[in-house]
Amino acid sequence: MMQPPPASPGMREDEIDTPALIIDLDAFESNLDTMAALLAPTGVRLRAHAKTHKSPVIARMQMARGAVGSCVQKVAEAEALAWGGIPDILVSNEVVGAAKLARLCALARIATVAICADDAGQVAAIEAAAADAGIRMTVLVEIDVGAGRCGVRPGSDAVALATRIARSKHLIFGGLQAYQGSAQHKRTQAERQTLIAVAAVATRRTVEQLRQQGIGCAIVGGAGTGTFQIEAQSGVYTEMQAGSYVFMDADYARNLDGEGHPVSTFRHALFVLSTVMSQAQTGVAVLDAGLKALAVDSGMPTVWQRPDIRYAGASDEHGKLQFGSETTAPRTGEKLRLVPGHCDPTVDRYDWYVGVRNGRVECLWPVAARGGMN
């Protein structure tokens, strides 16, 4: 059941009911503008990943700054975006099951939709669904460029699958999906560059082998917030699929630049607002934001602008803060912003974004694709 919003426009930030998912609108808009400015001179397009924000409102803001569309991971996410008016959507993932494929084909009547595949059985199933719906579905071949997750081997195996797609009267070969996910959170710039160099070589080789067979790649997609500048400079990728840049979580903030300093390209814009609910122990305060309010798979959240306070642990409904005797203890009832360790699954815990500017609530946006697991 969708929950009522925790705030209303005009309300002060300290009046927002907690826990609440808030967006610092100034930082958020700065992130959108920064990405557009960084990609503009490269000629590489942005197809921002909506699995991060799950919102057609945000997707439209990205497109207003030059994005060609969105990518998603699930059919339910594609539905939420298409119904929200996003005209160009790539499911950057494999979709298996007749019911899911029928839903995706239905979306092709209101938006440009594409899908990924990494074996011939998937291609046959997509072909059958497209034929039944009376459409032609665009299919990208996903290649494994080092992540060891999904993807056919680059080179001849990928060419064979692409040829199978290109010969179908119900399908259109759309290009390659070449995402190196395991590179995104490597802490040093050198590590990220090494992994993406390998990915780029494999991708370039596959594009060339396709060209030799007379098959072009309209899309060569991949990249994430941690590496998009490397892929954009490679000369082989045509679309960047970064998503987390809009919000910047605590884990991405641990990545380092070439000089060993934290990367500061984007600003923290997403926070979980929480309330101190207990101070029963010395050096300890308890918040109303625990595991149900925050994803901790990539580490604990950080307390915004309070490096003297550590979020030490979480249980279902409680977050435990620890601090030294020299720290001014947070007061019971005080509101604190938390920077999530991992933004994507944190967003999926909420029905509403609360947009805040200059200490006041400016807007409320639904998390339209929340819970879209199928």
C-alpha cells in the first residue's frame, strides 16, 4: 500500500516526518548539469540508468539536459517510465518468461523499447513474443567484458548471436551491451582504468568483427558512475548508462582520483532524514532509521556534515550512532541527514521523494517504479 507523503510543500525540513527520503535539489540539479557538461564534448550520448531513481520525473529532467532516453533492469521499471512519458527505453538486462516479454512488447506501442540477450534461446523467445504482438523488437547482444555475470563471450560468439537477430524478420539488431559492473567501485583510478581498457579492447574487437560481416552497431552501451569518463574517451562506446551520479551515495564517494583523493565530480544529493529517538547511553544516540530505512549492503551510511559521529550499526527500526566525549551529543528529537551507503536499494524502500531547497520542502515526487521486481 502506498504510504501518504511525509511532508507538504512549504514545510520546513525539520518538520518532515521521518524516516524520509529527501533530495537536496540544488545538489541534484548540479549533478544533472555536470554530467551533461562532461559528456557534451565527447559526442557520446547519455542513456541514464533509471534503476537508481525509478522516476519518470527525474528521467524527463535528464532528457531535458540531452539524455537520449533511459535504461532499466526490469520490465516493471520500463512500464513505469513508459507510462510516465519516457519515449526511449532500453532494458539493459535479459528478460525471461512469456508473460514478461508480452508486457514489454505491449510497451513498444507507446515507446521505443529495446532489450538485451545473451543466448539463442532468449532470442527465439523474444522473436516469438514480437511475432505474436505484430511488432519488431530491437535486441542488443550483451557481451561479458569482465564482470563475470551475464553476457556471451566477445568475438565470434557475439557475432553469431547478432547474426541470428539480424536475420529475423521480427527483430532488429540494436548493438552491444558491454557493461563492466565490477569496475565501478574499484577504489583507485588505476584499477578502474585497467579493467575498462580490457573491456574496451574486447568490445572494439567485437564491433570490428560485426562490421566485417556487414552488421553495424547503432548502440554500444555500458559504463557507470565510477568509470563513464574512461569509456567516453575510448572511441568505441556510444552510450553511457550511469545512474548513481544523480544522487551519489557514500560508497561511490570512497572512489579515489588519480592523485589519491576522493572523487568530487558529483555532490551528495540523496539523504535519509532521521530523528534522534533515544539517548539512554553515554556516547550513544539512536535514530529511527535502521534496516527498513537504509540499504547497508555497501556499508553503513554516513552522518551528513558530522564526521565526529559514526553510524555504527542498524537493526530493523533503529540506527545506532556512536561519538566521543568531545562531541556535542545530538539531542532527542533532532533531525539528522544520512548519506546512504547504496542509493539504489535505499530508494526502493520509499514511496516518495521530498525535494528540499534552502531548508524548505519544494516538491514531492512519487518513486513510481518502487518494488518493480518483475
